[in-house]
Amino acid sequence: MSHLRGKRVLVIGACGTVGSELLRQLLEENEHNPAEVTGIDNQESALFFLDQKYLDDPRAHFFVGDVRDRDELSRRMRGVDVVFHTAALKHVILCERSPDQALETNILGVQNIIAAATENQVHRVIFTSSDKAVNPTNVMGTSKLMGERLMTAANSNKRENNGPIFASTRFGNVLGSSGSVIPIFHNQIASGGPITLTDPAMSRFIMNIEESVRLVLDSAGLARGGEVFITKMPVIRIEDLAKAMISELASRYGHDPASMETVVTGTKPGEKLYEELMSEEETRRAVELENYFAVLPAFRGIYHDIDYDYSGIVSETVTNPYVSENENPCTVAEICKILHDNQLLGEPEEPTARRYWPGDKEEKN
């Protein structure tokens, strides 16, 4: 039986890739069957269409809201059992250009959620983070790391043992999510190329949208307080992703796969060549579960003890921080299978075939 059965659930960032899939699974899959699901987002039009989609489900409720508005968050958390926080500014370049806005949403927004959840005695709060939070080199990753630390500190500092349980999840790159490179590659191939690669050596951890939401849902049941849960994920090289998509799509648009040109453009400001699932320091306090790693908090409960008594612990010793450049990447054939299995080769909704670099506009003026 799902730990969410009969619960009142709030999804913050309901219109995003993860938030909308989370809503779908909660409302459409019988294993969960929550008593109520409320979604809030600051995207008015997208929220309207989401509301229309679930017009006949009396459990679904949608409201315009923003993580920057603590009072509105507190109103929406009244009577709520579980909060899933999926809203964020996530585009690396835009966060580099507007770090103050990333601070407002990704850091102060998390603090607002913590305050509202504590005020309303919510049972559990799950925050969605990113592998870019590990040894961050950009504003977005740094803000996500601070979000994780705020969640851990909130759990450590609470005086009541029956107060909210706060925990985080750490994603890899979600295939097909908004802003993904896949639709850009698709449109470049459709137009005959060239394919733009930042760096042939660039590698990333990947997961599909169902896996990312499963991590969020499972974490709500696993959490004892203050942890960061991480899915075990495969690695791809971006160059191999491009090769796989060329092999699958070029002939569809009347192009010769062997003649498709690739151009190396260089990495963006703040962009890493590789990603890490854990830092070296975190491995010393991590445990391995069947499908996940759990990084336990450096500071446990200041005012109460927490027993991290997970069932099915595979190992209480983790020595590998899992750096994408050091792991065996998927082959091109394996990537092709992943693309087909996840239905990622259909016509992209996003029309752009260009990859934007800060300075592009300025250099033309």
C-alpha cells in the first residue's frame, strides 16, 4: 500500500516537467490514491490547462502561487500531509545572468516552504535538487546546494520529534525535460545540421521522467529526516547522444547520417565537463540502498535522535562518489534503445535549433 494513500498532498511547481508528471502519477495511478492533491505554480496559462485536464477529478485543486510568497504557501499548506517542492529556476545561463533571482526562488523560496510547513505541522516535505549541487561551479548548482542544506538544517533544528520530516532528492539530467538538448539536436538534424557540441568529452548522468518522479515518491516514504536521496543512474557522453540521434533521425528527414557535420562550440560559463552524484565528503556518511543512495546529514537531530533504520540496506560503506567521467558510459546502441523506450524521438514541441550563449547578442552590437 502506498504511503500516500488517503493523504493530502501539495505539489509546488505543478506545471513543470517533474511537477506535472508527479501530479499525473498521484491522480492517475491507483497505487497512490491520495485524498487530495493541490498544485500551485506561477505559470497562469499552463495552470489553467492543467486544471482543465483534471476537471472531473474532485481530488485535484489548482491555484496560482509563488515560492516567494510565504503567506500564500502557508495558506495552501493548511491541513496538508505531504509537500513536494519541484519549483526552481534551473537554467544555468539565466541563473548566471540573474543570480539575485536564483537566490529569491531557489534559496529564499526553500526557506519560505520550510517556515510554512513548520507553521502548519506538515508531516513530510521533499525538496528536488540536482547533481549540479555537488561541488558547484555555477549559480544554479550553488543555489540548489543551499536548498539541500536548508532542508537538512530545518530537520536538525526542530525541537519537536513529531514535527515535519524534511529531506531532499538529487536528480541527474531528466531526458526530455523542458530545456533538454534532445529537441535542439532533433531540430538541427531535421534541418541538415550542423550539430553543435559543447565538448566531445562532456558526460552526464541521465534518468527518465518516470524515474525522477519515482525517486521523489519513494523518498517521501523512506525519509527519516535530513537525508539526500540519489537514484543510481547511467552515464552518457553528449557526443554519443548526438551520434545516436543522427543514426535514428537523419534518414527520416532525407539526410545522410555519415555526412552530418558536428561543430564544437565550447562550454558555457559555469558549465562542467562532468557531473558528480556525491562529493568525497558525502561518501563518508552515505549508505547504499537497492535503488538509491542516501546521504545522511552531517548534523543529525540537535534536539532529538534520528534512527536511519532503512530496510534493505545493501551497504553501509560507500567509497565511490560516482563522477560521470569515471563511469562506463552507455554505448551508442544503448542510447538508441533509451531514446526509443522513452519515446524521445517524436517531433519536438520546441522549435529552436540554436544553442544560445551569453554574449551572442552583445557581440553582434
